[in-house]
Amino acid sequence: MRDSSTEPPARVAPFSPYVALRHLVRAEPLTVGPATSVRETLLLLDRTRADAVVVVDAGSRAPLGIVTLQDVVRRVAIEACDLQAPIAAVMTSGLITVPADGTVHQASVVMVRRGVRHLVLTEADGSYFNLVSRTDLYTLPGAQNTDLVQAILGARSVATLVTLAGEVRAFVARLVAERVSADALCHRISSLNDLLTLQVIELVAGQFDLPYVQWCWLVFGSEGRLEQTLATDQDNGLIFAADSDEQAVTLRETFLPFARAVNDALDACGFPLCKGNIMASNPQWCLSADEWRRAFSGWLESPQPEAVLNSSIFFDFRALYGQESLVNELRGWLLARASSYPIFLRAMAESTMNWESPLNWWKGFRYDGDKEFPHTIDLKKHGSRPFVDAARIYALARRIPDTNTVERLRIHAEQTGMAPDQTAALIDAFHHIQRLRLDHQVSRGAGGDSNRVDPDHLHDLDRLILKESLKQVQTLQKRLIREYLPAA
């Protein structure tokens, strides 16, 4: 039996919603064996001032169940449980577990959706790591949108979700007006959109006789990176288990009508169909695990322009609904191989160098001559995208499993010893550009100019910080040149 400290852990500074859960938990894991008596367990909870303890198998360290203070009140005090009985008779089994390397965002969504106050964190081998509680995850959707979250979870039709999707956008617009930070805004958008999409998939899945195989809905692009703004279309796919290519063909034909129905429902909710048809309803992106591996291998081995373009979307994949282990295995396989293809990494670096700075040589703004939106800068193409592209290269080159741009930059900085002030400058610059994009989208809507701003219409301070942020892009690209494009 391991004991927690008798003092509660100090509250850490606000953390990123994209950080791994194992870095969030500070207390020692509190566990008991299944044969431990109810009395001993109660004494342990009292002594450590904890509100829950996990029951684990002594040999494998696999979690078997959980006992919370609510269990104590109901089963011991009200039901008059025998205090000498083994705790296994009182514990709640059927645990909801999350990988210790999962993100705070992931745990937040699971906890809200399943209506639980604790999640059990496990290692890759299934052994117990620690426990995370709702109070630990204070980045959960807060009181401001509790009713909205519950309404999404309670929706029983796509029509209802269409209405709620509009309320989500209105809620985010209010947060923008309240000057909430860019990272918090993107987290709120991603959390609510994840919940809404999960509910769409679940409602639609109930209308189809899906095959009894492991499968998972994938999200790519900004949704995969947890960086959605108010102007975002669909980028998704589907992965499933198949024993052969022949079986994969049959399973794909079964999944495609379901995927089309989900894509159409999301479109109705305000997530436009992808113009490039990167959606699960496209047979190209509804693939078995082996087929996805072959697709990634083809891109790595033949870094043609199309392969590099695909990498900017597909390599940011994230599991959303279904058997997450399929996605984790695919990510592990990809990261183990990507760094072995320096020609591909070089091609990616060369691609991002096509960026032309919106700053002229005396550091004033210059424009790309867009006839429809003259005297504007595309904050996505010329602002946030260079950060995203560089972070993706670093992730593939250094086996960083995170999909979020800021986390990729942070981990790369830690691995390479980049000075903290330089790392902070890069991240602050990315956040400022994201913030300007959201401000503009709220004021102008999600039309063709949703990412284009006229610098003359910005506040003096925002204009100054935008210039400094764009300078950071130049600094980042110089690093990429040194690391991946050395002079011949």
C-alpha cells in the first residue's frame, strides 16, 4: 500500500490543456489491494485526506476498481457494510481509464461526457499510474458554459445539435469580447466542438448496423492540433481493423454510408464539407490500419509536392471517437520511422520556406496583392501557418507525440536546450496571431476574408505586436534552415 502525503499538493500555476496528464499529477498514487478491509481503507482515506483510492492487483498493478467518499457514505453508512469485508466488495468496478500520456484536454472531454469526478490514468502496459480528479482539471468547461455542455450531452437529434452549434459560436464570441487568452479560447472551442462532434457521431452511429470490428474516427488539421478558430471546415478520416485487404474493401463499403451521414450532419452544424474532400466519407481516407501505414510510408518514401501537402494535414491526426489504441499504434509506428527519412524532412522544410514575410526590409507591412481583399495580410497563411509547419517538422524529426503546435515547440525547446526567453517569444507570437484571427472572425464572420486583416484597422498596440510576432517567424525559419537546409 502506498501512501499519499498528509499535506495536499500545492496548486501549480495554470497549465496548458495540451500537456500530458502524467505531468499534471503531483501526489503519490494512493492504492490498496483487493483484500484490504473496508476499515483499513477508510482509515487510509482519513489519514491522507484524500477523496478516492484505487484498488489494484498486487501482481500486474492493473487497476481493478475505485472507492470514493461518495461510496463510503452510501455503502458503508447507509447500507451498513461490514467494515471487515474486503474492499473489493465495496469498490466501483468498470473503471474509466485514460492513458497517462493523454492530454488534459482529452481527460476534460471524457470526464464531462461520462459525468464522472475521477479518471484512472494507466501506463501503456495497462498498469496503474495515478488518479486525476475534476478539481485537478480546472480547465474543464467552467460555470459560464455548464448549461451549454449539458445541453450538448443531452441532445437526442442532429437538429438540436445544429441549434447548439450556433450557441457554441455565440459563446466563443462572448469570450473573445471578454479578451480571454488565445490558448484558452482555442481550448474552449476545441472542447465544445469535440463534445458536439462526439454527440453527432453517436447519434448517427445508432442509425447504422456497423461491423463488429475495432474502428476510430480521426480528425486532422486544426482540429487534430486543438487549434480550431471560428472559421474551420472538416478534416477527418476513419481507421478500422482488418485481417486482409479483401476484408478491408468489404468493411470500407459498410463504413462509408455512416461516414457520409456524419459528414453531412457536421456540415449542418456549421462545419463545412472539406473542399479538398479530406473526409471519412471519401474512400481514400476510410482505411484499415495497414492501409493507413502504407499511405504514410508512400509519403515518406516519395516526398513529392502532393506528399508534402498531405503531411501538413494528415500528420496532425488525433483520435476522437472509437478505439483509440488503433490511433496510438499508428502514431507510434509513424514516429519511429519519420526521422529516418531526412529527404522528406528536408522537403517539408523547403516547403515552409515558400513563405514570404508580410514585412518589408524596413519592417513596415507589405501586401500580397489579393484583388478581392487589397491592403490585407492573411494571418493564417503568413502568420500562424509557419509556426504550425515548423512545429510539425520538429515533431516528426524528434518523435514528439503531441499534435498541438505550442506543445510541440515547448518539447522541442526542452530537447534542444533553447533558451526559455526565446521559446516564450515564439509561443507568445503564435498566440498573438491566433488571437487576432479570432478577433477578426468575430467581427467579420467566417467569410472569404475570415483570416485577412488590414493592419491600418488594428489598434496601435496590436499592430506593433503583430510586427514583432512576424519577426519571430523569421527567427524560426532561420533555425529550420540551419537544421534541415544546410548550404550545399
